[in-house]
Amino acid sequence: MSKVTFSSKWGKVKTDKKPIAAGEVNKSAEDLVREMKAAQKPPAGEDYRERSLAIHGPVCARCGREFAEAKRKLLTVHHKDSNHYNNPADGSNWENLCVYCHEDVHSRGVLAEYLGNDGSGREFSVVYEEKQVEAGTGILAEKLKKALQKGKLS
């Protein structure tokens, strides 16, 4: 393939013919993609994911699920302070999270930003509220008493 350059002076066109290397013509698209990916990999010592996996092990820090070597790609590294460039050698800013827990952590942050810091004016409902009662008189005990009373009356 030749290189073509244009000059603004006198409208000249310069053509440099450069021979094509024999190996470049026969390379497949897969080989070219593989070479580009290899060129994008971080230099040795900068791959914090592998260091985090070595330090913390292939276990999700939230749900506790262990990952086999074949499923290790589902384990991600979460930066606790949200600074992607803060990568201390001791791994104190990292925690290994499965993709599901990692998504949950980040979606909670987005939801908190959406709702804002002041939630005092918003309505909320409690699904389950634990009552402080004496021993033996808990919610289950109350339900049992009511059921027994209904059974005696019927």
C-alpha cells in the first residue's frame, strides 16, 4: 500500500511506495483483534484485578459466593472510595464483588442521588417492625394464643 501526501504549494501530490510485509497480508481479523487487545493490556504490576483476587480470594465480599476458576470472570473489583485510580498495594480500597452485588451497590448510589440527601419529606412504609416485648410474649406467641382461643370457641 502506498502513502499519499498532498502539498498546498503548487498543488503537488507526493506518493511514497512502501513495501507491505509478507506477514501483514495474510493476517486474519481475529489475529489483528488479538494483537490490539494484547497492546491494550496494562503493564505487569498494574493489573489490580489479579492482585485483588490474589489478596482477597475468589469470593464475593457481600453474598459470600465462591467462584471456581471457570466462573472467575463474574467476579469484579469494587473500589470502596469510588476512586478508580486509588489502587494501594495492600488492597485496602478493593473488595471483590460478583457482578450482581456490584450492580446492586452502584444502583443504590444512583437511587440515593435521585432521592437526595433529605428524605424527611418523603413517605415511607415499614414492611416489618420488630416490637420489643417480654420473653414468651412475642408476635408468634400472640398468634398462637389467638389461634388456640378460636379453636376452643369453635
